[in-house]
Amino acid sequence: MNQVLRDIREKSVPLGKHRLPPLPYPYDALEPVIGEETLRIHHDKHHQAYVDGLNKAELQMAQARADGDYTFVKYWENELAFQGSGHILHSVYWTILAPEGYGGRPGSVTRQQVTARFGSFQAGMEQFMAATAKVEGSGWGILVWNPAWQALEILTAEKHQNLTQWGSIPILVIDVWEHAYYLDYQNKREDYIQRIMELIDWDEVENRLCLAIKGKLPLIMT
């Protein structure tokens, strides 16, 4: 038990010290599917804002505990959920994308688990893409591993802190907030989803699924 506690202390992120993970490829690496300008704005501006917001929320709640003043606890708890979810999902999003021709093919574990849950790999991916396209407003399509019933599930998350299943670990995520695609696709969300599926790094999805089965969720490439 002492070793477990030591490992947790060594790996835990201190309050207010979350950092923007670097992109695992150059800004122009996903062209023409995702343009360089879109990637720069999305990563450097939008994702950074989630990191900053999460850090601020954690520090504000630390101050509230120190003061014993929870007047604004509802607001800061919402910020923790919103900003923290944005940071986690964006971190996964960058890692499961790769330049065209470098994403490989779905691995054996991914194929087996998708087929076991959804009848076939094709059916699972069709449901995933359809669900993602139908997200109301801004949000995500998310393929998750749910440890509670040891199976994959497809979820849609509006505003990304809503419509979750507790304990689920994201494996494959598609960002359908407009900042993810509007410069390149305007209002053609389905075109964006079709194209971005061509960039999926299936080796990383396989890796993430195997780690999720063990209860792990890394935010950077492993």
C-alpha cells in the first residue's frame, strides 16, 4: 500500500499546475483534412484556455477551503467539470490523430471489443459517426471503455461535462465544437467527420483501449 501511495504522489498533478501537452506532430501535419490555422487556434488558444480555466478553478477552490467560504462553490465546481473535461478530451483528441497514411489499421483488441459490443466493427463505427454528427450544439462523439461492465460504449457529450457515464475512459474522441472544423468545413459537420476518420491513429486507439482495460488514461502519447 505504501508503494501505491508513493506512486500516486509522484504522478499526481499539483493543484493549479496542469499544462498544455504539446502536439505530437507539426501544425501542418493534418492538412488538407485539418488546416494549419485551425490546428494552431484549436490547440494554442482553445485548449490552452481549458488548461488555464482548470488551474484557476482548482486554486479558487483551494482558497475557498482555506477561508471556509463556499459562497461561489457552485460556480467553481461547474468550472472544474467543464474546464477539466475540455482538457482531458482535447488531450486524447490530439493523440488519436495522425497524418494521412500513418494511422495504421484497427488493432485486434479494438476490432474484437467493437465487434463484441456492436455486432461488427463497421456497425460500431457507423453508430459512432452518426452519433457524433447528431450532437446538439457543441460537444463530442466519444468511444469509451466502461469498467463497470467491462465493455465499450458510444456516448455523445454536449458541452463535454454532460451526458457521461461515471467511470468511463475515453478511447476515441471526435471534437464537434465549431472551432474544430469551421474554418475548413463551415457548417458541413458530416463532411468533417467523414474526413477526420481518415486520420485516426488506430495504433494509439489500440494502445489506449489496452490501457483503459487496466484503468489507465494517459493524456500524452505513450
